[in-house]
Amino acid sequence: MKITILGCGALGQLWLSRLYRQGHDVQGWLRVPQPFCAVNVIEPEGDSFNRNLPTNDPEHLAQSELLLVTLKAWQVSGAVGALLPKLNPRCAILLLHNGMGTQDELPPNNLPILQGTTTHAARHDGSTIVHVAGGTTHIGPTSPAAQPLSHLAEVLHQALPDVAWHNNIASANWRKLAVNCVINPLTALYDCRNGDLQRYPEQIEAVCREVAGVMEMEGYHTSCEGLMQYIMEVIQSTADNVSSMLQDIRSQRHTEIDYITGYLLRRARSHGVTLPENARLFELIKRKENEYERIGAGLP
Ligand code: KPL
């Protein structure tokens, strides 16, 4: 299959290496074009992949059958929007990022769009990508044209298992959003690893109660207790992780808070509801982010 991967960070390079090894015709797409992408991945079992893969070939892009987007949520609309006119009308777009709401920001189009979440953990170690732990990628259609594309799950599963297809991906996305609404802001505020959040059950419950309320209003049956149990399991299974938001804050990068807690607050507002605990966490993260972004922009 001809595949372009937009975003060659840790997850993008992991997919590039796995899809290439599976015999697919892959290229990376970089914001600042470079002659090639040096892909250097170490797998959990210790074997490594080291190869320069092609990038930014417009002909390859025009013929691609899949655009796999591994950018941060806030980069998606600008980067994908710029590529839309260059894609063939049957090219599927798979958005793989934390948070929700990016698809609403894309220019109107009839392309098959899919969304997904993944629990694979990969991180940079200098110029090497360490695939820390395997996981599951959940994907599914978010536009009518993508509904018949369940075979994509099998193609991706052959390259980087596990991949699960969901006809109703929104439900899986909301569960992941709940996880991110708890773990990401709290670890960023307490500057701690995921596992250390076990010390704050009351705060986790307060966040979960508000998320569960919005999920019910959106038509996804859930309970605060059920969500909390699931999130506690994720906290335990990712106990050693430094969450992506804490990594962003530590490196003074823009965070995905607008698409995580921010998306939740926007949906709550549309139902006429306020969420005091999540609004408080949102403000605290925005304040941290603004501090370094103002300094970076040379503002007083
Ligand atoms: O998705 C994650 C993230 O860090 O963004 C979790 C599930 C919280 C794992 O760290």
C-alpha cells in the first residue's frame, strides 16, 4: 500500500519502520522538507531498525491510499488542511492523537476520515526512538466515506499489532478522553509519574464525575465509578510513564489541553453545564503554558 505519514516524531517513526518492514511503500511528510527521514527505532525486545526513508514527494502523496497523521492535536488542522487539495479523493486519513475535536476544524471535504487512539508508548532518546511498550490502537470511521474501510485495521495490525476496528469509535475516543482528562493535567500539575496519581483519589473522582456527566449528555452510557475503575487500571499499567502533557510542560512546548479538557468544557457548555473541577485544571495548565509561551514570544 502507498502510505504517507504526516509527523515523524516518536509514534510517526515507529509506524514508518513497521509499515516499511511489512513491505508497504511509505514516505514521511515533514513541515520543513528534508531529503530523507532518518528512522532509528529500538524495539522492546532490543532489535533495532535503522534506515533513511523518503520524505515529501508530492507524487507519492498524490497517489497515497492512506495519510497517517501522528501530529499533536493542535498541529492537525493546519497541516492536514494544507495537504487536502493534494490528496487523491479516495485517500483515507487516519488521525492518531490525544484529545478530540480536530476533525471539526478541517475544511469541508468528502474524504474518508478515521480517528484512533493508541496505547503504544514510544519516546525520543537523543536521535533514537525507543518503543517502550507495545499496546493497542483503536481505529474507526468518523466520516461516512470511511465506514467501509475496516480492512485498514488488518493492514495496520500486520505491521504494528494490536489494531482493533470500532464501528462506533466515538465511544472508545470518549473513554480515552476521560483517561487524558485525569492523568494529563494532574501529572503536569503535580510534576509526577502516572503511578503517583494513586495518592489523589478524591481529585480523580471529582474529574471523573464531571466527565461521566458530559458523556451521558452526549449519549454514551457510563458511570463515574466505572470510569474511575478503568482510569485507575490505566494509572497502574502506565505507572512509570511520564505523561505526554508533563513531557510537553517540562520541555516548554504547547500542550494538547485545548483538545483534552478544553474539548470536554466546550461540549459541556453546549449542554448548558459548567464543570468547576475540569475548568480549574484547564486554567492551571493554560497559566503554566502561557508563562513560557509569553517569555518565548518576548512578551513582558
Ligand atoms: O495517553 C497518555 C498520555 O500520556 O498522553 C496516557 C494514557 C496518560 C499515558 O501516559
